[in-house]
Amino acid sequence: MADGLTIRPVSITSLQSEPVTPEGRYDWGPSVMRDDDGLYKMWWVRLGGTGQEKRFPFSARLPDGGVLSFTYPDWGDRVYYAESADGVHWALGVAPMVLAPAESRQEINHVGTPAVIKVSGTYFMYYETCADYLARQRADGSPYLESEYHNQVFVATSDDGRAWHKRLSDRSPQPVVAAPRENLDFGRQRYGLGQPSAFCRDGRFVLHYVDSCTGPGDFIVRVEADNPYFHAARSFPLSLRSANGAAVPAGSVARFAQTDVKPLGDTYYLIRPAYGTGKLGILASRDGLFRQDADAVMPGDVYPQIDVPDPRGSDWLERLYPDFLTTPTGEILVENGRVAIYYSSGAGFKDRANTWDLFRADVSLRDLRRVAQACRAGGDG
């Protein structure tokens, strides 16, 4: 548990403030780099689309074998883009939308959690999107729609970070990390694979993502390849064990969703929410396996942590989708002896999404090294 270490950031900055109304927009899932031109560039998710102007037909299977047909509007999670001269001041209110779902059989309604890197002049955006809806039936047999599921990881490329082209085509994109077909079977429908985190080092593309369909809970899986499309990708040779001995996905290096993993020097750092505490969990490992998660029941049980209070008050205790500020290739960037973490803060989850706003916390490099020392003392590699 790394001795319960809790560190405090040097500063916490609110990047914007949206009205908290029932129809209010929300902001989450930032991916931020300082590019070669010196500009800070951010891709993140907010509610967008054209609303009721266009609707898409869809059919979901019911447990009794029937079909629930419905339409949904062109309105959901979309990726937006903004630039900043200092990484603190952003014109988020006028930022353009740069990625929407293809509305194909593989991509419907939402796109989320962009992870952007730049290699040899090309931007690569790894993102998730869902492929199906989960339809349920009440006791009287009447159908209702619960949520989307069968998420997978996709990639798009760009020359400028604004205009994106999906693999293999914009109309019918194909995943680079595909969820198993049996995840669509009744009784087995689960979230799937998603929430990618990417970097490129020494010619190797490294992708971390959450697997929430093949193991007992959420596991962070690491794969590597010599190409950005993860052809012939290899699972990480080390793997976390499960506390109860159940089989876990190959290459599982940590637990719990909403996790970003990036390198700095000879150490990998992991950042994620400690749900409902107003804190972020931060771990370090030299070999890429975060062993402290092996016996963890909840992410808030694992230390070290960063205390990041929301200036709006004690009701705002949820921290969501944190991400390190990086170089173009995805390595943690150190500026003036500090490391920046971008994240969303809110008063709850989906039922309180309209409270989510973007923040930045700066942590001293000295404290980051304290994290690494505490994790090594606690048994991580």
C-alpha cells in the first residue's frame, strides 16, 4: 500500500466552467501534449452533435428473442480540440469538434477517451466506441434500453491534429483492439475493451487499455507492437495475479478503469481516480507491472494518492479520467520541476455528468520521485 503516502499538488487550476443544468454539457477524457511547435494541444470529450436534426435507426435483441427497434439522435460524446500557449489558458468554449462516430455497425452513438501521440509527423488518436445497446425486459415483458456495450479500441490519423481519418475507412472503421465475439452473447454482454492510453518509445508502440469483458472485473492490459496499428501485437510478458486465483487477461499490469500509464526516465507512472474521495491514485513501477493492485478491492484502497480538492466545494468528490501532460510521443513532460495532470472533476457519475469540468493539477518532480520510492519500498518493480 506504499505507506499511505498522500501528496498535495503545487497548484490546481480550473480550465473552464460550464453551467450546471439538466441539459448542460460535460467535459472529460483529456489527452494533452506540448507539441514540437511549442503549443499545448488537447483532445477531450464533451457532449455534441446536431441534436434532433438527424436520427439513426438501430435494433437491439431482447432476451426472449424479440427485437427492440428504435432511433437515436446525432447527439452524444464527441472529441473536441483546443490549443494553448501555456497549457493553462484554453478557449474551450469555441473549440471545434474533430471526431464523431461513423454510425456503422462497429461505431455507434459515442466516441470517447482519446489518446493522442505524434510520431514522425503523424498524429495517432486511439479512442473507444461502442458497438451495441443492451436491451432488457421488465417482469411484464415490456422492453427497455439500458446502456451501450461492446466497446473496442480504434485509431484515426491526422497531419494537423484537426482533420482525422479512421482506419480502415471513415465510413466503416475497424478496431485495432477488438472485443471477443462472445461478448455479444446473452448473459455475457459487458462493457468490452476501451479507455486507451498510448506512447511510443524506441520505435515500439505501447497501448494500455481496460479489459472489462474477459476477466473477473476491470484489468489494465498492456500490448506492444512495432507499428501504430498493432498488427501482430504482443501481450506484455508480465501479468498481475488475481486475489482469488481466477484467470486474468494476458498482459494485465494493473486494476481498475480510467487509468493512464506513461513513462518518465526508467519508471512507468500510473494515474487514476480514487473514486469518491477527491483524490487521484498514483503508482510507479520500473518494470511496468503495478503489483500493489494484486489484492486491491477498490482503487481508493491503494496508495500513494494525490489530494486534488475541487474549489467548488466538498460535494464535488469525483475525479474522472486523469491524464499526464506529455511530449508528442507520449512521455511524461517535466516543466520547471513540475508534472501536470489533466482531469475532470464532478459531483457524481452518469447521473451527475453535467457537473464535470476540466482541471489541471501540477505536482512537483520531487513528489513524483517520492511516489516512486514509496512504491519500490512497497514491493513494486
